[in-house]
Amino acid sequence: QVQLMESGGGLVQPGGSLRLSCAASGSIFSINVMGWYRQAPGKERELVADITSGGRTNYADSVKGRFTISRDNAKNTVYLQMNSLKPEDTAVYYCNADLKRSQLSSKYYPYWGQGTQVTCSS
């Protein structure tokens, strides 16, 4: 089986920083896109940022200039550096990875982590 394990969430003051990590483990042949999504109470889950296996990044407008996504392909790990945090960033952050479990697979399939809580409050 495949498991995505997130870490790094916590409580910070406005303007503070956190670094999230997500490591994929188990039966994995290759990973295409990895990303971070978040969901605040009463709101829909939204894309925060994602990154391709080649390093191309994409960010939500609300986090551009503040968050940075990166990955270590050798470790099957994706990171999200969050700076200048705002109260509106408060949410559960979920790791996502589109991956193949075998070289025989013709398509990538999505897997999700359990989520990690990020709270920004004064």
C-alpha cells in the first residue's frame, strides 16, 4: 500500500512561518505531480500549490510571494514553506500525489495524506 505522511503543522502568530513536509512511502514506481491543498471550516478544499516531477510550480493567487513549494524526488517528499502567515491561512493542509505503483501502469492515480492543522492567530 501507499501512504502519505504529513508533518510540520502548528500554531503561529500572524507574520510567522511554518514548513510542511509530506513523504510518500510504500509501493511506488514514480510520482508525477505533488501538491498541497487546504480546507477551512465551512469551505471547500482548495489548491494551495503543486509541483511537477520536473520542478514546475503553480500557486494559488492568495499565497503567491509568501509560500514556496519544493520536492525531493529521491525521497518522494514534497515541502511547503509558508512565510508571512495570515489568519486566513488557517486550515487543514492535505498532501496530494499522483503516482504509479508499477511501471506497467499506464496512468497516474491520486493519493492523499491525512492532513495537518495550520492555525494562524494572535
